[in-house]
Amino acid sequence: MLSPFPGMNPYLENPDLWSEVHVRLITLIADELVRQLRPKYIVAIEKRVYQTTGEETVLVGIPDVSVGRSKTDSNDAVTSTVVAVASPPRLPVTVSIPMPEEEREGYLEVREVETGEVVTTIEILSPKNKRVGDGRKAYETKRQKVLSSETHLVEIDLLRGGKPMPMVGRFINSNYRILVSRSDYRPKAELYPFELTEPIPAFSLPLRQGDTEPLLDLQTLIQEVYDRAGLDMRIDYTRKPIPELSQADETWADNLLRQQGLR
């Protein structure tokens, strides 16, 4: 079963689905590239591991309990009969505290078989990469390391939410984007911006100079993820996607889904 959207399906961004979509898409990209790049290159699935401390958690504190004094506690208090009264036990308040969690994010490395050198790194951004916090810091550190090396970088952003990765100069406002940064072309890079209503653009994967660059057709692979995971049976198209669409995109998506009998 194919996705009803011509490009990126916004329902795949739901936190309940995205982790699986991310893993499946990385695996399919690796499988597709291995066929085209052998025997000179291999495609390895790697994992970045880092600790977070509850970026989504709000630390709720219990205010200090103030001890009240009665007027009879003062030095000028008059002598009086004191009757001891047992105070009722204070009931505890349930709170949440941030707990350290180990995060694992997958990415791809295209390596030259003869030398073992990493020629190209392929990243598919996750929600934590685009939100302020440990996840973004970890990714930006890795990103700067790649950009300072002789390794090409391909950065695929299929998430509308969060803050896009930084670029210098011209600001491109788009829902989705694919960045191809060739090491011999920096600081300039190739950007493929696209919207919900458009197919995901295909692009050439940078390799060693003189080698034939394979065309990576993400649109076909996203459709394959949708079909293999049976996502048509898991998505309720009568509900709005998470995060919600802009008013213009919601109107467009509503018409599209009604035409296909999904609303």
C-alpha cells in the first residue's frame, strides 16, 4: 500500500511512528547504496550514543515548608495554659524529576574498501536534533567535525517541527530540506528545499572525485518504508497529524485525503 501523499507523509512525523520510520529508512538507504557502490565502497550503519537528562521533563520542586510562630512564642508573650494538639501528617506531593537516559541515533557512513576511510556521512535528522538540548548539542558537535574534515555530508531533514540546522547568509524557508555538502566545495553546499505538496527530490551522492555518483531516490524509499511497515493500517487519517499543519497545508491535505476516501 502506497502513502496517499505525493511527497513526505506528515503523519510519519508522529513521535509514536518516527523512531521506526527512521530506522527502516536508514536500513533501506544502506541496502540501496550497497547495490550501487560495490565493490569499491561499503555502507555501514553506525550509532551515535549520548546521555540526556530529561529534556522534555519539567522539574517540579516542593517549596520549603515555613514554620509559623504563634504570638505566644515572642519574648513579651503572656503566660498562658498550653494545650498540645497533634498535627495531622503532611501528605506528600507526587513530582517528576529528570532522569538520565541513553539516546542512540543511527546514521550511515560510506567507506572506501581499500583504505577504510569515511568518504560520505549520511544523517537523517531526529526530533532531538532539532530541539534545544543535549540531542542538538551532540549532533552539532558531530556536524562540525564532519564539516571540518575531508568527508562529504548529506543531511536529510524530513521533520517540520523544531529549528533547522544553521546556514550562513540566505535564509531558505521550507518545511523539508536535503543538504549535500561536498568537502571540496565548502563553505558552499547544495540545498534541496521542498514542501508538503511536492515529491521528495532525488539527489546525487558525493563520492571520490572521478567516481560515478549514484542517484538516491528518497521518494521511492519512503513509499517502501510505508508499505513494509504496514503504516496504512496504523495511521488514522481522520485525525490531524502531529505536529499540526499550517492552515494552507491542512486545507490541501484535507482535500487530498477526502479524494482518496480517507476522510
